[in-house]
Amino acid sequence: MAVVDLIMPKLGESIMEATILKWHKQPGDPVKMDETILEIATDKVDSEVPSTAEGVIEEILFNVNDVVPIGTPIARIRTGAAEPASAGKVPAAPAAGNAPAAAVETAPVATQTVTAPASRPAVNGTANRFYSPLVLNIAAGEGVSMSELENIPGSGNEGRVTKKDILAYVEARNSGKPVAAPATVTDNRPAVSQPASQANVITTSGDNQTPSYSGNVEIIEMDRMRKLIAEHMVRSKHTSPHVTSFTEADVTNMVLWREKVKKEFEKREGEKLTFTPLFVEAIVRCLKKYPWLNSSLDGNKIIVKKDINIGMAAALPSGNLIVPVIKNADQLNLVGLSKQVNGLANAARNNKLKPDDTQGGTFTLTNVGTFGSLMGTPIINQPQVAILAVGAIKKRPVVIETEQGDSIAIRHMMYLSMSYDHRIIDGALGATFLNAVAKELEGFDPARTV
């Protein structure tokens, strides 16, 4: 008979913590190997955590809505043929890294711990203080030195500096206001970062102030994912000076070719042929010519990515958006791209995306034309430096230039727009890349074989 610690699993390369959404088991409940014990969420996707042992739930160490660092014990499972432990109430949320001790037993119990992921790294000069990659990225982008970072009071667990803390610090510093210690966070729900000048405009249920709204209104609380999206968008605009360029492409050859081969393609491959893999093909070819568009910025260093991983914005059933990633898109043919695009889109629609499915993107494509928009001004998906939007394909009369002279014809036209980080992508490079993508689409070979 032994007690096994259930560890918060590592859910992706850059993910350092997760939020507990729901416990499926309570103290005293029997559990089988690989049976789901709880649901957790990161800023990417929701996941289920299975049991690592068969036995009885001995103790639950965190509550719903608690944010738990990766590698921290979150529950204890009594293994062996012993009688179930008496069910008890879930204890109050402990500070991160300090899990409550196991309940006292009348008989000695051997305790073992399942191997946990690597311990949390220390930061130079602050061996006892952890900074998430997100906080470090914001600090680098805003020119916040490590010495400044060390002196920012943190409102997170164990005094950790959160996104809200560093954004508030930068806002106060840039406005010339004295930097005050952030208020202690008592609400465990994810909070949307707000500029200091707007902090009193909208309040949550945990605030002391009573909000007032004029007129006939309906107040809807943001769900968790909408809050995370809001944070991500605000941080992106705060981090990158956005510039958006526009062009248009005559995609008549591509449209007619797809219409001609799509039934044969689906019959042979068992996959529908959409426009998305054709767009991805064109983007990949251009990224090879202009690799700076496939990069990220780390302080004053430009990190050019050799892997080409294309993110594709997809709609969830809730209406929220998520960006699954086609890994090594440059190594896939049209069939492989179609399988990846359709598989990720279906997983997104059915809430079946895995944490790794949204990791590692180097460039993002968003199809605003799906919703009928002619064009858009997308927001960069950090830490990438560019995002390309394709609009709705519309038939329009267009002037065609030929050796015999100009003529007017009905063509399938599409607008393309690309937002890029002006810190490293100038207008000349951004416009050149965007027009290169348009030329790739216009030069589509109508005699291409499937």
C-alpha cells in the first residue's frame, strides 16, 4: 500500500502553469489507471489529466480555478487493496509549490512520487524568484532590465510577477507616474490586463467599487478563453508596432482548378480540398525567399526560424478563435497539407485539440473571407512578427492586359492583407513579401495534376 502523487503535467514547451477547471473525482472515489481525474486549462487549450495509478483518491490539493505550476503535486492516490480513505473537504488553495501535507494515518504509509517534469528554472540574480517566459518576453520588448524586474512587487503566488504586474509597471513608467506595488490578487479567475488609466472603468465581482451603466444594457461576464484572447491581443498591440499592407490577387486559375479536381481528390484521398492548403503552399514558398517573416524578436536579437510552422486561425464552437499549427509545412505536399488542415480544423470544432497542436507557430494565416469579409487588419500572434489575412473571393470585372490590347473580363479576385512588426519588418519588405504571395496565387498552374 502506497500513496502516489499526481503531478501537474507539462503541456507544452512554453507552458509553465495551468488552471484547474473541474475535478471529476473527489476524496474517497476509486480511480483506475488512465481514468480522467480533472480538467485543466492553459492559455492555449483545455485538457484532461488522467490518473497515473489505480487506487482511491486520498487527497485533493488544489481547488477549482487555482493556477498551478507545472510539476506540482495536485492530488494523492492511495494504491493497493486498502479500504477507501474517508472523504474530506477540499482544502483551501495553498501557495504555489507548497502542497499541503498528507492526512495523518493511524498506520504508516509509504509515499512515492511519480517523476515530475524538470524543476522550474532560476533567473539570474534571483535564485528564489521565478519569471514566466511571457513576463520575460514583455520585459525584453519594453526594455525592462533584470534589476528593474527584480524590484517589481508581484501579486502572484509566492510573489511572482504576473502579466498584469509588469504591464501595469510599464504603463506607470511610460506615463511618468510613481510605480506603486500592485494590489494583492484574491480572485483566482484569470484577469484581463487593463491600462492603468482605465482600471476603474470596468470592475469585476471581486472589486469593491460598484459599476454603473446608463441605458438598457445586458451585462455578460467574459468566459475564460475570451479573457485570455483579450489579454493576448492587448499584449500583442502593446508589444509590436503594427503596420498593415494590402494587395489583391486574381485567383481565377486556382478557383477553376479546385472546382475541377475537388471531387476526384476527395474520392481518392478521403479528404475535402479547401483553399487553405493552397494558400499555405504559396506562403511557404515565399517564406523560403524572405526568411525574416518567419522569425521572432528577443530583445535586440532577431531569431530566424528554420522550421516553417504555419498557424491557421480556426473557430471554436463557442465562437472564440484558436490557432492550431501545421508543423513543418514546407515538408508536406498538397495531400499532407489537406490532411493537416482538415484534421486540425475538425479537432478545433470538436474541442479535441491537444496542447502541442497550438505550440511552435512561426507564421499565421487567417481566412477572414470565411465570414464574408473582403479584407481585415489582423493582430500579430506573439511572438511571431507577421500574420496574413485572406479575404472573400469575389467575381469582379477586371482589366486584362494582353499583347493584343486591354480587355475587361470577369475574374475571381481576392484581397490579401498582412500585419507585421515594424520593429524589424519595414514597409518595403512587408509589401514585397505580400505581393510575392499574391503572385504565387496568380501564377497557379491550371494544368496541375492532383
